[in-house]
Amino acid sequence: MEKKAEIIKEEDHAIPRETYKKAGWLNRRSWFWVGKFLRVGYRRQLCENDLLQLEDKFTVESELKTFEAIWTEELKKPFPSLLSAFTRQFKGRLAFCVFCNCCTAFTQIAAPLLLRAILAYLDDDQAPQSQGYALALLFGILPVLGGFCSQTSQQGGYMLGMGIRSVVSAIMYQKSFKLSNSARGLRSVGEIQNLMAFDGKSLGDSAPLLPALFSSPVLIIAILTLLGTILGPSMLLGVAIMLISIPITGIGFGIIAKKRKEQSKYVDRRLKLLSQMLQGVRLLKYYTWEKHFASQVQTERDNELRELRASKLAGAVIGFAIVGTPLLVTVSTFGLYTTLGNTLTAEVAFPSLLLFSSLVLPLAFLPVCLANYITMSIACGRLTSFYMSEERGAWPPALKDANTPESVIVSMKDAHFHWSEKEGMKGFEKE
């Protein structure tokens, strides 16, 4: 017998709009609230009505209201900046993400210390058995705690990026309608679209890595301190190698910042040229100027690709330094440790290797975070320049004459009119 298809109505499996809004802190961090989405999505296709309500503080209206209040105070400074305004607005979320990142770093540091304690416990025949159970329990809890803190920091970082991007999209959209005629003439439609799409997106994509910019140096210093306590003076050679690698990465990041700034200029010029071509496409076809303008667009594109290639080459050099530095530090430190007459035992080698492996991630993240911060600074500078552009005055303009009725918009008294050019006066000369 053929089975009849079951008809599932949307209202029979509706998702409450306040599911996320009413979810607790642990429910959000553990993602239990997503289970309702998965169950309903398995039974029917999700629709627009299934979108959940955000908290009031995460809505665009609330974010924009907070930004406008901060920007009013920012305008009182000699040099207002969007980067400073965003820092003041989102400093609470950023501090929470940094705290979670530091907790994750604490679990990474504690793991080698526990491993060293376990190795010492195995060498001690008189140690109590309860100590072994406690060490094993802590060794199992630390990864879970570290993963929970890392996931919380990542979730907060992505929400931070979405908040910044929503504010940027809103203020740029509003500003584009308030530009005066003189300010609008200085910027093409393509350049404004590039600011809203490229620069706004770069801010949202770079924000999740900001917490690592503050926690990575703390983690690096803590790991080097622990390695110094385990390996002694031999660690100074590794520190010297790291100090030598810092100027190399610094020069590389300087080149990247310079090339990205030049690339942005070529992108704006190319988009401005393309916008002019599209607006005057009839004249372009009429005078057969296609090859001339195509060569100009290609020239700007070649310049853009040249700057992009130089930026990528500098990034490759930095990546090689990031990957090679921890390996060089490990080999040189262990070599000097044995050369000084010390014995490389398991209690020294395994915790040191674990610390060296933990050192790779912050050393890799720190340059990337610096590059993202440079990108954010450049994007904020371009957006600030656009946001500080002149705006058109309010209409209708306020009448200063108290005797003029409020209903009158334009008032003229004893006015004289004449043509702006002499040619326009032909036929009207006085006899």
C-alpha cells in the first residue's frame, strides 16, 4: 500500500521568536538553543519567520543610537576618528573576549606544568595514589575548560565584528544621502560603494582577531618565563633568536601596510573610471573611445596587481619567519642546554616540547593580528575621511528675519536680476 505523504504545517513546528533572547548564558555558550532549529529544519524548510529576535542591545537601532552619542563627544576632539569611537563603544565586548582568551592561554600554560608533575609522580614510588588521580582528573579537565573559553571568545569576537559592520553600514548609508553637492563631486559612486563594501567588510572580518592581539603577548611572555625556569640560561639563546625575528616581521608589516594603502588608491581610481565610463557610455560609443578607456582601466588594474603581488611576497616572508622561528628556537635551546653539560631527561624534554608547541600559535597569531590591525586602521582612516565630508544644510533654511512670516520660504525685496554672461543680454540692451 502506498503511504500518504505527511503534510506538515509551519505553525505545527514553529520556532519561538524569543528562543535566543530568553536563553541563558550557559545555553548560549553551549549552543543548546540551536537544537530547535535543527529539529524544525529537519521536518520542513526554514523560512523568514523562523529568524529569532536579538537582544535589544544588539539591534542596529540600539547600536546606532549608542554610536551617535559617542560620536557627538568625539567631534569635540581636535582630530575625531571612527577607530576611537568604535573602541569606546565596543570596549566592554572586547575586554570580555580578551579575558576569555587569557583563560584559554592559562589552560595552555598549565598543561605542560601538569605533565611535568605527572612525570615526577611516576618517578616517585612513595607518592600517594590519590595524587595521581587528582593529576589525571586535572589533565582531563583542562582541555575542556580551554575549549569552552576559546569557543566563548570566538563567539564574542564574531558578534563584535558583526556589531562594528552593522554600525559602519548604517552610518555610511546615512552619510551618502547627506553629502553636499561639493562633497559629492569629490567622490564617485564607485568609490562610495567601495567604502561601504570593502572597508566595512574588512572591519567586520578583522574584529574577531583583535582579542588575540592583547592575549598573545601575555601568553608568549608566560611561556618564555616557564621555559626559563625549566631550561635555565639556555633559554636566553631562544629569546635572542625571537628578538632578531621581530624586526624582520616589523619591516614586512610596514611593507604590507604601505602596499595596501597604495592598492586602495588604485582601486578607487579604477572604480571611479569605470563609473564615469558607464555614465557616459553613449559618448564613449559615439566617439569610439573604447580602446583608450580600456587601456586606462588596464593600467590601473596592472598597478593594483603590482602592489598586491608585493604585499603577498612580504606576507610570504613573514609566514616563513613565523613557521621557522619556533623550530630554530627549539633546536638551538636544546643544543645549548646539552652543550652546557646538562642532562636532557623526560621531565625536562617533554614539558619543554609542549611549551614550544604552545609557543607556535601565539607567534603565528601575533603578526596576523598586527596585519589586521593595520588593515583596520587604514579602513577607519578612509571611512573617517568620508564621514567627515561636508553635509548639505537643512531644508527649508531657517529665516533670520523676525519680521518675515513663517509660511514664507523665499522672500526678495528690491531685487535686481541680470544674465551671468554678456551673450545672454543680446536683444535686451537699452536703447
